[in-house]
Amino acid sequence: MTISVTVWNEYRHEREHDEVAELYPEGIHGAIADALREADGDTGSEFEVRTATLDEPEHGLTEDVLAETDVLTWWGHAAHDEVADEVVERVREHVLDGMGLIALHSAHYSKIFTALMGTTCSLKWREAAETERLWVVEPSHPIAAGVDEYIEVPEAEMYGERFDVPQPETLVFNSWFEGGEVFRSGCCYTRGEGRVFYFRPGHETYPVYHQPEIRQVLRNAVAWAAPGEGASSATGNSDPVEPIDTDDDRSVH
Amino acid sequence: MTISVTVWNEYRHEREHDEVAELYPEGIHGAIADALREADGDTGSEFEVRTATLDEPEHGLTEDVLAETDVLTWWGHAAHDEVADEVVERVREHVLDGMGLIALHSAHYSKIFTALMGTTCSLKWREAAETERLWVVEPSHPIAAGVDEYIEVPEAEMYGERFDVPQPETLVFNSWFEGGEVFRSGCCYTRGEGRVFYFRPGHETYPVYHQPEIRQVLRNAVAWAAPGEGASSATGNSDPVEPIDTDDDRSVH
Amino acid sequence: MTISVTVWNEYRHEREHDEVAELYPEGIHGAIADALREADGDTGSEFEVRTATLDEPEHGLTEDVLAETDVLTWWGHAAHDEVADEVVERVREHVLDGMGLIALHSAHYSKIFTALMGTTCSLKWREAAETERLWVVEPSHPIAAGVDEYIEVPEAEMYGERFDVPQPETLVFNSWFEGGEVFRSGCCYTRGEGRVFYFRPGHETYPVYHQPEIRQVLRNAVAWAAPGEGASSATGNSDPVEPIDTDDDRSVH
Amino acid sequence: MTISVTVWNEYRHEREHDEVAELYPEGIHGAIADALREADGDTGSEFEVRTATLDEPEHGLTEDVLAETDVLTWWGHAAHDEVADEVVERVREHVLDGMGLIALHSAHYSKIFTALMGTTCSLKWREAAETERLWVVEPSHPIAAGVDEYIEVPEAEMYGERFDVPQPETLVFNSWFEGGEVFRSGCCYTRGEGRVFYFRPGHETYPVYHQPEIRQVLRNAVAWAAPGEGASSATGNSDPVEPIDTDDDRSVH
């Protein structure tokens, strides 16, 4: 199965700060796109990858692009507010129609993620290049395929509980931080017909997206989030399936 | 325990259509408020009830009113769009801070419910005064307390699956309709620190809110949704709990 | 991907009652095996199918057979008690180690299903050859792939709520019955590293397993329940990952 | 509301090891019973407390005792196998009928808890008197009432993931350990009509059950697990609610 992925990135830090540009010379989207392109069929899928960034027209997320996208990955941080509401709504409609969404790291505060969650998505944070250890709590979940008991990120920004999200339908990863906190770091949701995965790791000043285990999880997550055939589904005013009296005329519609 | 409840109603049908006014002479909010006021301690709680309606200033939902409200019940149908976004956001913040919300019947399409769910909340519907039977699927749930195996509503508007909501944290009622459909008709959610219950029954042209079993469920739901003491919770930039090196200076903040 | 499936059947009704033998001349297991063998790659998987029945030695479920089984389907009804506890425990261990299990219809009362659920798995029932309509409530779920809005079974045994199971991790199908009941008829669980799906339809005196839509769901369910690669996982006494003082000698072990 | 609690304890370590006897002179059950008795109405409930231990006749859990018990707390460690299967089954039936169960610490391996979960309930462990920090992930949950952002246990036995349980209906606490592990340390389940809470802290050689915050959680958990009025519920062969043809005579029953 070939999955069409659009890797979206705010792409500002990389252009404004040398230390970020050095870590991610092709942008964070470039690193993520590479992680998908290096797939060797390990997830049972091939990925066709394009990228899109904030400063492109319509943020690179035109109706045409989204119509051809099976899974959208989202990285944003400092410019969430600059994402046009109209584009957010367009993305949201595609997710509800089945497009997968992988929200990465600071995308917890993106307009698209908070709109789909309905909560503040607040959390605790600290930049201290500390150790994070993502323990697998659901080892049979496809997003954890090929992962060891845990993934250790040597230098991570801390995100800590209370993470204000609806409780995940499945919790795949649970993080330990050197500074004393924990965090639900791999959370699965269904919204409409779309699958949503929040994955915590990734930070502009640390080389997290170059780490092989993290790249494996990115591939797994995209493969998991891709829409399948699905069942039919209809809404709106409906005739009865069973023969019943439909003469009631009290409607005020 | 005394629970302060605000019963909100669009209150248009009752003023515009005689047949609705006849069924609900004090408005749908009046009937619901009555259902709460007739509590005899069966839920372990007393209710202090006020009402608010769309055409009041700020829809009757000022910051002061919400600050004094433990649980808000919401009935709207034809004028969802007339509810000011600013008031919706105010209500949403109160829910996330712990205020309970009971979304009733056509409130599935209210701005506040869809904002908290993140999905379209679409469904199938039909006005044919048909039989609905709400089966209890979680008999030990407090919202089902005192209910028989099922509640039969003799004349109901049909709502049918696919109901496009996130899967409920707990499904309490599951409805059968004469015309051949089913519906998840009692759905519990947590959003932020607030509890949300969607309860399907209730229609402007049928006397559903005068039915004793439905009134019992309304009381149960309000008692369930009232906030408790809760735990502390903090977000934002945080010092480590454990002694760690915090000298990392690569931040681009 | 090739999935190795063992189709287990009590296989008594077919040998003892002509009317059942006429409906299922190759046994219920034969019909289910056929449903899997007719796969045309629609689920992305091929199935390698064997069958096993109660009256074979060890009920056909030797360690060797289970070790080669990715997914086990289970149909039993009148002889649950004759299944040896030792075989049940063997099957349970394989499920917890990752083997998928599809519990069909009256298997709600099988030893293996109740052992995995921890509850009575009781329900209401009636044999009246009535209409069942399985509505899809999670249209994007792979088990519902290719299904219409609902599946209608013209002659079904009724199963009704309260179905005493732990609430499913995902509810895929929700059934309507002509006689007035509803039932959660497609329920997903994870137990250990194994996936478990309870699917309600199927009865010895009705031709349910010859119905194309039901056969499609059987294929979907088996494909969904097949184990993937998974993550590593370890238990037992463990050395610390971080350097800590381990000199505590107060253990009473 | 007065809740009748039976505090069960294996009560062997305290009689066999001086260091345990010193910490828990009245037994672990004595410490837990004290924690409940010191309730000052903070949970809205009063507790009527009795204790029962392994070496009493029928382990102190006769039908009469269980019939009068709203919530049973369970601490066991080294003698799980000595609990009679018949008593386990009796307890299980009471839980499914509505009695609450609080499984504490090493009770993860008790017969009653594993029977209700259906899984191995295995985990990682280490006795090193290390720091545990239980972070609240669901601050509005009644079991977390009155708790700070986290509870710190200065000397704890480590339990680490992968904890092989079905995913909790609600995860209330998430633990951090000094040695580098995490653990889902407060897990809510419903089984039948009974509520089950697994609470990790507590160890025979550490004074965990004397810690005020842990005692608060014990009171909260017992109050949460107490059965309410509930709805009716029936199972078995049932007449149709709607008038249908019931002449089908193909039954092989």
C-alpha cells in the first residue's frame, strides 16, 4: 500500500536561528520527510512524501494538496496564531473525512490539534536537555512495532502532566523525565473518520528527529493513521427502514 | 450537597408555535427546571436552579452567572448560530475549569457541544412520533440510578447512527427506534476538569421532559456532572523536581 | 501478509440435528473457513485456514497448532463445559502472547471468552427468527471495511442488553432487533498482546454465516486481530536504568 | 452515606518479620482500617470498617461478611496461592453484583484481581527504597480529590511498565521512579456492576500506609467504589417488547 503523506512544518526557527539550521539543514520537515522516505517496507507500506510550510501560499495546504493526502504530519511552535483559520477548518474537515493527522511535539498547541481535542492541551515544560525515556505501555500496538521496551532520548525538552487532553483511546507511550515528571507521550484518537496520533518527542534545538527509533515510530504512526476502505455512513433526514406511521405533522421545522 | 444549576434554553419555539407553547407553557427550560426542583434527595444532592435564555443580554450567561454555576444544561435547536462566539468561549472555559455540561437532544449541533467534541456531531433524524426505547447498558452508572432496564419514550424524534462524536468514555444508554435505527443516547465525556453528558431525549413537539423517568435521568446527570474538590494541577514553564543540570542555553525562545 | 487461522467449532449441533446439518453441511467451521478462503485480498491479507473441533484429541488445539496460529475463531454453544480447562488455559496464554481471538455468537459464554473478560458475559436472548440490523458506529474501523451503513440479518436469534462485558475499547457494531432490543454486537478488546473481537451474528438454525456481508466482516476481523511485530516487553525483577542506591536490605523475600 | 468496608490482608509478613511488625504493629490491615476510620467526612461518606485476614476461617470472607460489604480492600503478597478458589469465586460474584474492590500494591498478582482482569497482571519490580512520584493525570476524578499535583513516596518498591492489564477505563495516577521507570499507578475499571481500583503504593517494609496523602487516596477510592442505587438489569430468555411473530420452531435447545 502506498500512503501519500504531507509533512507540514512552521519552518521559521530553522531560517532564523543558526543553531537550529545546523541541526535541521533541510528544515524539520526535511528530516521527517527523510525518515519516511527511508522506509524499507517495515510497516507494510510505502510512503509518497511531499512537504508544506507556513509561509507558502495557503500554507501549502490547498484543497488539492489535502485531497491527495492520506496522512498529514504537523510541526509548529512559535507561530500557531499565524495559521489561517480557514486553512485550519479545511484541514479539520479532511481529518473528519478520514485523513490521518500526526501532531508532533509543540503541535499540542496548534489550532488544528486543539480544535480536534476541544481542550486547552496545556502542559508543563522545561528546556534543560534532559533525558526522556518513552516506555511502551501497549507493546502490541502497531505504532510501537519494532521498538525496544523503551526509547531513550538523551536530550529532550520536558513536557509534564497534567496534559489537558481528553483521555486517549489508546496510550502507547508513557514518558519518564530526568527532572522528575511523567507524560503521556503517545496518544491515539479517532475524530470523525480520521485517526489522530499525538507524539511528544521533537524539539528545534535537539536532534530528536535524526534518532533512528523516533524515525521508526514516525513511520509506524503514519502507516497506522492512513485511512482504510471504511464503511458507508450517512446523516440527515432519513426515511424509516421499518414500515412505520410517518403521519405526524407537529413539526415546527 | 447543594448544586447550583443553570438551565439554558433557546426559548424560541415556545414563543412562536402554539403547539409547543401548549406542551411547554413555561418553556422547555421551565420543564427542566421543574424536574430538578422536584428532587427529593434521591441523588444525594439538592439543586438550586436558575434559568437563562438566548434572547437575554449575553444569553443570560454572564461571567457572574457562570462563576456561580456548577452545572449548565443546554437545549437549543433552530438558532445555534445566534449564540455569540464570545459566550460560547466563556462557557467552554468554565467547562474546562470544572463546570458540568448536560447537552440535550438537538444541542448535539450547538456550538458549545461541537467545540468540546471536535467533530461534526452529525446524525440521522426523522420526526415521526415513533417509539424510542433507551436501554441501560451500564446499570451501575450513577446516571442510570433508579431506572428500569429501559426507558420507553412513546413519541420521539428519531436520531440514528452514525452519530459523529468521539467514542464516549462511558456509554450509559443505547436507544432502539421503531423505524429501525439505533443510537448511543447517553454519552459521558471529560473535557478539561469538566464532565459532559449528552442525553438524546427531548423534542419541542413531544412531551418528553414531562416524563418521570426522563426527569429522573436529568437529576442524576446533573448530580453526576457537578464538580468535586479535585486535585491541584499546574501548567507552564516548571522547575525540575529532581536536581538536574539546567544549564542548557540552546533555547530559541 | 499471510495469516494463519484456526477455525474452531463445537461441531455437535450439525451432527445431531438434521436441520442444522442441512444449513451447515460442512459444519459451522466449514462455512467460516470457506468465508476466509474466498478472500480476494480485499483485507490486504491472505488466509491459511485450518479447522479444529471439540471432539478431536485436545479439541484440536495442541500446543503445536496454537503455536502456528495467528488468529483463532471460536464457535461453541451447548458444550462449553466440555472444553478442558487445560486447553482453555493454553489458548488464553497464546492470546496474551499475541494470538488474535474472534469469539462468535454463543461463544459469549465460552470458557475462553469469559476468562479473558472477567465478567459473566450474560445477556438476554430469544429464538424467533427476527430481523437484526447491525449499524456501523465506527465507520473508519478496519473491521467495518466495505460494509454498508448497516448489515441486515433477516433471521436472527435476538441477543439483548444488558450484555455483561467490560466496556469495549472500540464498539464497531450496534444491533437493532425487531422485538425491541439493542445489543453491542461488535466489540474490540486488547488482552495482553492479543486482540479480541466479539461478533454477535451466527446461529446454528439460521444461515447467517452464508451471508456475504457477514463473511466480509469475518475476514476483516481476522485481518484486524492478527498480531503484528510489536515492541519488546519484559517483566520481573529489574535493575535500575538510572544509577541509584540499591543498598536497601529490608526485603523479606 | 455510610459505607461498609472490609479491609482484607494476607497478614503473614507482620507476624513473621520483626521489621514489618515494627512498621505495621496492627498489621497492614490495621493501618488501612485506621486510614478509613480517621475520615472526617471529607469524601462525603462515613466508613464502617471491619478487617479480615488469610488465616481466619474462610479467610474471614464468608457469604455473610461479603453480603454486608460495600467495598473490599485487598492486600496480599506472598501467599496468593493459599487463597481458596471457592472464596475467590465468592468475592468475584460479589464484585460483579456491585461490591467495590480496591486492589493494593502486590495484589496485582492476587487471584481475585487477575480473574477480574483476564490478563497476567505482570510488571517489573525492584526493592531499592527509591523515590516514587505519583502524578495526577485526571485532576477532576474523585479519587484524586484533595491531592496536590503529585504525591511523593520517599521510599517505594519500584513497579514498572509494561503492566499487563487491560487499559484502564480511567487512569488517575501515573508514577515516576527514581531508577528510571514509569507505571500506571491508579487504574479504574468496571466489572459487572462493581467498580475496581488498582492503587500501586504500599509495601510491607516501607511506611507507605502511614503517609497522609496515601491515606486520603484510600478514603477517596473506597468512597468512589461504593455501589449506588443502579438501574435494573435482567438476562436470560426474554419475551419480545414489540409484538413480533415468535412461531419459529427450529430451535435445537
